[in-house]
Amino acid sequence: MLTRKLGLLEKSEASCCGVTLSQCHAVVEIGRVGSISVNNLAGILGLDKSTMSRTVNNLVEQGLVTRETDPEDRRYLSIGLTDQGRQLFVNIESGMEQFYQDAFKAIPPEKREQVLESLEILVKSLPNKCC
């Protein structure tokens, strides 16, 4: 049930920002690292390179992402966010932060520490690389 609710949240939050869910994930990851190759981004998101390339192409067309030749190795392209992309990243991050803050506030104060401890156990039990 938790997975389902969080999945629905992702879909609703991403669609309200005018991008698909995969584009949303790409914008967030690019925003967190600043600049990245398509291959590395595909690896982080667990997508194949061709799917990631299409996603990046769509983001470039929307004016959210730039593609530049890597100055250290001209064979590689580095992607980063435009000003518009950075604003979208900030909006997505703040929306998600607010969602989780609101959810945490709904937990009775005497149960909050227990919930956090349980979440830490859950996170530690998950494999580092999945999907």
C-alpha cells in the first residue's frame, strides 16, 4: 500500500509540473549533481541508454536541459539544467519536501521517533542497487 501511495504521489507531483515521471526523475538527479553524462544518469535511474537519450532529448526540446561537450573528453556529452530546469528542480524538491513534512506532522508526536527508527531499519535492509 505504501508503494502504491508513493507511486501515485510521484505521478501527481510530476504531472503538475508539466513533465512525465521519468523526466521528473531525470531533472531531480541532474539538479542534485549539477552536470552528468547520459550514461551515468541512465545508470542512476536504472534505464537503458536509448530510453535515457530520448528522455534527455525531450527535456532539451522543452528548454529544461542543456547538452555540452565535456571539456576534458570531447567524445562525451555532459548534460545540465537550464535556468528553467533549475526552477523546475526547486519546485519539485520543495513540493516533495512539503508533502513529507505534512505526512510526518500527521503522525502522533509520541510515535514519530518510532517511525523514524523503523524507516532507518527499512532503508538499511534494502539493497544498494535494485531494479
